[in-house]
Amino acid sequence: MSAWQHSIAAIATAIGDAAIGIVRISGPDALIVTDKMSAGMASKAPERKAILCNITDHRGELIDQVLLTVFRAPHSYTGENVCELAGHGGNLVMRKLLERSLQCGAVAAGPGEFTQRAFLQGKLDLTQAEAVMDLISAQTDYAMRAAHEQREGQLGRRTEELRNDLLESVAHLEAYIDFPEEDISPEVGLGLQQRLRQILHAIDNLLATADRGRIIREGVRTVIHGAANTGKSSLLNRLLGYDRAIVSPIAGTTRDTIEENARFGGILLRLIDTAGIRDGSTDVIELEGMRRSALQVERADLVLALFDATLAAPEKLPESSSAQQFVLPILNKCDCSAHPSWTDWDILRMSCLTGEGLEKLEAAIASVVLREAIDQGQNMIAINARHQHCLRRASEFLQRALSMLEQNDDLTLASIELREALDALGEVSGKIDSDDILGVIFSRFCIGK
């Protein structure tokens, strides 16, 4: 019997005492397994309507009184027969219900096996399956919204549209190769190149969302940086909403980096408070702290560059070290008398002591990091690392094919490159897949999903 002929079972709710817990059973024998547990109630149960029944052990003793819901194939999450037992949510009760289902013929589900079956049954494409895990692990509103939109199939549909367009181009080229007597005109050949450029441009647009996808899913690596005693630790505490770092008027209080997560402006900030920068220090520990600060700035997605309003302004504000990095200058201590050199500077002003300007900082972070794309009503397509790998390969194959077509090289070789691009696009949604790819994706899921 193959793995997919087994019926699987798992606890589908989180571990811990709760009012309700759910054991899910899916597979060709799901009704038979549940009948053995419930004195034949599953076979009699109406479709998608919860019924009250008793689940008993092999001696006929009551394990729990549950609400049983039956979803008959193909009208279920997995596309198979599914039975869900909603019982009292204690750890012991859930474990006993699961053990009983295994005694009656089910096997324990692996991580993500329910969703993997849904994919293999054609209920979801691979991008939608990945969105299920993104939704479970979402920590911000933006991450949840992006997961919902991917779960609805936006990315899968977009890549399939590109794949279909490319398939037409491949068919056109191969028809020309196979039937040269048709004498396709040069204009048609140029038109083919133009269509391939449009597909390449669309792929590049999807690739451009990779950084946004990483930020939405993983958070923004945010480094608070500045001279000693500018209020970096105070800003960390203000963003977190509690006192995490020691605040002192003594310069050099923070010797090492401090890392915490905060949800701010709908974005997950992975905040890193760094040692203050100052000249002339001979303290070995403080010097090591400043060295580590410089390393953190190099790796940052966002640098909150803090300045003291009571001190003279620098000659110029810091700039980002790469195209992927954002620097947001902030003038702190604006509750005090500002140094006159700051008068004409266009810089975000706030007070970490009073909280003044915190809302403006929130809006500025959202604007800088997400470039206002989300708030402008654009969709939330944001590819992950696997999508990025597939799309990059598709782009490389397309570029090589275009180069061959432009130089009138061997058209058969160009056709082979386009076929490779087709396969790479197909891997995004799972039209072309391998057991290795599926194994990696679904291994990240929790058991029961």
C-alpha cells in the first residue's frame, strides 16, 4: 500500500488545555476508521453538519463526547474523505482520541501532510500551500494579508499566465523550426522577441518583490545607531513599550548589542540596539562594542540613525551602504532646547523621553521600508526564496534564448532554453515538481496541517 492510500490522523489544534480540541482524520478509509471509534456514526453522518456522538475505546468505555463533522471527497480540504472530531481540549483527551484513531487503522500524519495531500489532489497549487504556513506563522497584519492573497492564488495565477504566454511563444518558434516552408516573415520574428521581452520584464517585476517578501515574512533587521548618549537605548525601550535596555546619562552604558522584536506600524522590527560611537575611547570592551556596532550597520535593512538635538548638527547625514538598505535619520531630545544648527534641517524630530513624534516615526518606517506600495492599494505579491530561485532561473534561460534569437543563432538551441524557462516557471506553482522540493516545503509545517 502506498503512502497516499493510508488514512492519516493528527491533533489539528495547538498543544495545551483548551475548551475545544480537534483530531482530524483524512484518507480513503477515514469513514471506516471513525466508524470503529463511534459505533458507525460517521457513515450515517450528513455532509458538513456536526453531530454529537460518543468515542469509545476498544473495551467500549467512553473516551469523550465529541462533535463529529464529515467532509466527503472531493469536498474537503485535502480532497479526500475527512472526519473531524471536536472534543474537550485537554491534552489527555486529545491524546486518547488520536491513539484510538491509530488503533482503528489510521497512521500518524507527518508535518504538513494534510496540506501536501491537498496539493497532490489539485485542491491547492504549491504557492497556495506555502501560503498556509505563511498564514500560520504571520506575526503582523501585513504578513497575514500577504498570506491571504497568496492563499487566494494571486502568485500562482500570475506565474501560470506567464507560463502560458511563454508556451505560445515556444509553440510559435518550434512551428517555424519544423515547418520552414511556411516562410514566417521577419516582422513575426521580431514580434516573438518582443513577446519574450515582455515576459522577461514581468518576471523581473516579480523578482523585485523578493526583498519586500522577506521583510513581510521575517521582519526588518533594524539597527539603532548613533553617537554615545544620543538616546539609542531609550528609543529601543520606547519602541518595545517596556524597559529592556539600561538607560543612563553615562556615555558607554551599552557595551554590546541588544536584540528584541517589536511590531510597529504593521511591520515586524527585529530591533538591534548598538554600542554608542565616540572618539578617543581606550576601553577594550567599549572598542569591541563599537566594532560590533559597525558590523550590525553593514547587515541592517534599516538604520535608525539617532542624533542629539542639544548638540551641533553634523556636516551631512549618513547614507545607506547598499541599494537594499534604508537609513532614517532621527533627531532625539526635541523636548529640550535644540542647538541652532538644526533649525533648517529636514529631519524627523522626536523625544524618546516623552514619546512625542512616535507616530511620525511609525509612519516614516512604513513609508521607507515598504515604499508606500501596500498603502497605495497595490497587491501583496511578495515572493519567497524558493520562488526567487525559480524565477531567476527562468529569467536566465529567457535571456539566453533572446540573445540567440537576436543573433540568428541555432533556433533549436533557443527553443531548448525556452523549454527550460517553462519548467522553471512551472516549479513556482508546482506544475513541475520533485519529491525533494515537496519534502523541503512541507517539512516546515506543523503536524495536523
